[in-house]
Amino acid sequence: MTTLADYLNQHATNPALNDVITTVTDVGKTISQLLRKGALADILGEAGNQNVQGEDQKKLDVLANDLLLDALAKNAHCAGVASEELDDATPANDDGSLLVLFDPLDGSSNIDINMAVGTIFSVLPYERQGQTSENSDYLQAGNKQLSAGYLLYGTSTVLALTIADKVVMFSLDPETSDYVLIEDNVQIDADTSEYAINSSNYRYWRAPMQQYIDELIAGETGLRGRDFNTRWVAAMVGDVHRILCRGGLFTYPFDTKYAHKAGKLRLMYEANPMSLLIERAGGGATDAINRILDIEPTDIHQRVPVVLGSKNEVNYVKELHVNYSK
Ligand code: AFP
């Protein structure tokens, strides 16, 4: 049996990074316990305010955010934190070498119906050690990430993590409170017959995305010559985990539903960490055309259309979009 601590020690290329990952995953144990108690812990329901995204915050959104913030503020290697739930990044330790970004509770609309939710995290290098970190320090492309991962609070609590070239998975043992290694090199099939999209937005999509989904629905009677299946967890962490486990395509595409939003998902603490995991597991991740990890950010809360998963399917979506614009 290999625990997370064993794995990090075996890959101790950056002790500061290992320490920060340990801090984040330790908080994950607390969030997992709170979710297990659910309504009995008086933590369900609305917190009564909105976040920077203009979304109603759940009590657990705020609680998870505060737990991560407090723990990372005490970690000497953490120079600052950016969170989906906070307008601006929060400086931590000026001499730290790392910046941590997270969505503390992704899929929080699932909390009150006892469905899967997760924590997504991303670690970037901090280049101005000795000075107080600012929002602009986080504006680095996703290909600069030193690590990324998520905790999925499902029927069991699973940690997916990449700190080097591979993606590994751990399961939280509720008896010992250890993360135990269950997969040491996650790989995604290049082809799939399963896709995840919120189809109620069909009329807001661009024409090539409408064409793509029309073809999948036509199945063996259409161009693709085979039937497809859909799944939609309504928590990106759940859909991405399924893809890492058995392949598939996930997309929250560009839509015109809200004029000022390029899509719903945020680049820095949702799309970038998930794209790093997917690419290192052999999949693809684009905004329909461009590689997500190459996008140069302009704002810590900017949104981006997302198409990720089985490589050949992601490439097919790109072909449709490129050929459509010719
Ligand atoms: P919440 O955290 O507000 O529940 O949103 C989750 C999410 O950002 C992402 O995890 C899901 O894939 C997506 O939104 C679901 O969006 P829809 O509710 O529009 O299906």
C-alpha cells in the first residue's frame, strides 16, 4: 500500500510543492467529513450572499473556502491564494515560492441534493519572492502549472493529482484517514462514445457545436455511424473523473446565453487544472480550437469555453470549428 505521503516522498523534486499539496489534501479530509454529516452538521443551504461570479453562495462554499484559506495562510511556501469565492487574490507569505488557486466546492448546486461535489486546485510558481503577491502574479498560462488536482467527494473521496508527467489517483480511507494510491498512471482512450454537455443551452451554441451534437444524437443513422451515450453530473469534477476513469468528452461550450460570458467555466481554477490532468493522461483540452493550457490569462476570474477528454473526439470538434469558419 502506497499513501500520498509515500508518493510525495518518492517524488520529492520540490519539497515546497509537496508540502502545499499536503496542506490542500489535509483540508480535503475535513471537507469530506463535513459533507458526510450533511444536513446533520447544519451546513446545507444558502449562505445568504453572492460571490464575485454573482452566484448565490452555499454555506459549504464559504466554509470550504475559509478552511483552505486559513490552512494555506499558515503554509510558509504559499505566497498567495486565489479562489472562485473571493473577488481578489489573498496574499499569504511573501517568501513563499508558490501560488495556489482553487474552486473550493465545484458543483455546489449538487450539495443540497446529496450529489457529487469536489475541490479543484492548481499550483503556479511565484516569481517575486520577498514581495507581497498581487492579482497580476497569477496571470500565467496553464502550461506554467507546477501541479494540479481535484478531490471528488462522491460515494468515496478520491484525489486525482499530477506533480510530474503522470496522473495518479488516491482513495481516502475513512478508517485510517490516509489517501491510498489506487492508480499510478491514468491513461484515457483516444476514442469514446460517451459525451457530457448541458443540452438545454443548444440554441445558444455556435453552429459547429450544434452540428457536432446533432451528429452524436443521430448516432448510427448519421455521419458518425455509431450510437453515443450522454452523462451530465453538473459538477465538472464528476464529469472529468468519469473521463479519467473510462474516457469520454466533456464540453461547456461558448454560448450566447449571457453576453459577457465566453462560457460558464473559469480558466484559472477550473479549466487549467483539469486540462493539465487530461493532457497528462493522454487526452486533449481546447476552447474548441485553441489549447487551453496556452491561453494567456488577463483576469483571475475569466471564463473560457471548454472541450476536453478523449483526444480524437476533441480533435474532431476542432476540425468542425476550423472548417466551419473557412
Ligand atoms: P456550481 O458550482 O454553481 O454548481 O456550477 C458547477 C459548474 O461550474 C461546473 O462544475 C459544471 O460542469 C457546470 O457548472 C454545470 O453548469 P449547469 O448548471 O449550467 O449545467
